[in-house]
Amino acid sequence: MRKKRSYEDSLERLCTRLDHQLNIKYKYNIHTKVMLLENEADFADVEYMDAVVKVIKKEKELGVLSEYDVSEELYEACKSKRPGAYQLLVKMVRKIENDNETTLTMLKTAAMAGSEASWEFLQYFAECCWDELDAAKTLNVYQFELEQGVEGARVKMGMVYDELLEDHMQAAHCYRLAFQEGDESAAYNLAFTYRYMKPQDLLLAEKWFEVSIKRDKYPHSLRELGELYVATDREQMGLLMIRQADQQIAKMLSEQ
């Protein structure tokens, strides 16, 4: 029988969800807030969370209560089990999620209308969602990019399945499709997934690292294959591969 979640657990889960959505919203809109405060120069080369703290501080100085402040007050009210507080917190979570969905819809509409800047903003929005572990919105962006023919979108979808959702079989399916569609860099992602997923498939990992070396000439594939050889009692050949790969990687870095 499924154990009923306690009020405290439900509250923590709700607040975590709110924090993630607030961070997406603030991270994406931080430059807008800075411009509205007419202090953009003060925020050059500042880390995101430092910038958020500065923005919130300046909002307070202007008498504006930030959504972070509201969420903290609601959280404290919920911990005290004040009547109606939990329902208000739920409404706030839905509002922030709707705000982010609206931003996503707006960006997609602008991108389809031909706005080049919107494509950059859309990519940045996806990065914000990725950072906050929002796999659904991140996938939404990359699915849209795939539908619009953006190069590399299928691989990015695979990475979401791989790293955020830990659905390695679906990730492998995306990488394989991407490779079949002509993205030869997907061979490395496919090999890496087979190498490190649980349970591992070392035969397929070896096969796809070899494909990546031949087709994409990616030195990290050679290094990974060398490490795989070492791990499967082919140490001499594996160490040779690793040395060759390290030389290629060093040369590649020096040319950048």
C-alpha cells in the first residue's frame, strides 16, 4: 500500500517546485529587471545568484516586495499552519509556472515569426530550465527546435533523457535517430550512454566509440575506448589509445 505523504513532505516538495520555477523566471528576466532599475552597469560580470540578490535588495529599497519574499512569507505561514496559507502557496506555484509557460510560448511565436534574437533567448530559456531540473520545459524547447529543423536538437533531447530523466534507453533512441539523420557527433553520445548506463552494454559502447572515431574523428571517443579496453583486460592497447587521444586533445586545445 502506498504510504500517504505527510504535510511537511508535501510542503517541502511544493516549495522546491516553487524555488525552481522562481529561479527560471528570475534568471531569464534578470537583465530586464536590471534595465528597469537603470543600474545595468552595476551588474556586469556578476554571477546570477549574486545579481538576483542585488535586484531583490534594490526592489526592497524601492518598496517592491519580490516574489522570493512573498514565497518565504507564505512558507513560514504554511509551517505555522495558518488557515489558507497552503492554498495560497499552491496558487503562487501555478502562477509562476504559468508565467514561465507564457514566456516559452511568446519566444516560440517570435522565433517562428523570424526573430533571430528570439532563437537566442529561447536557447537561454532552455538552459535556465535545465539548470533548474525542469526536464519538461527543456524538452519542449528542444522538440520545438527539432520541428523547426535546428541542427543538433535531437542530440540535445537525448541529453535531457540521459542526464535529467535518467531514461537511458530513450536517450539512446534519440542519439541513434540523430546519427541516422546525419548527425555523426551523436555516435559519441550513444557510445557514452551504453558505456555508463545501468546495466552497461559494453559491446555496443565499443562499437559506437569505434564508429565515432572513424566517422567523427572525436579524440574523446578514442580516449573512452582506450579506458574501455583497459577495463576489459586489454591494457596495452588501451593505454596506447589513451596516450594518442591525450596528444590529439592537447593539440586541439592549443589550436583554439
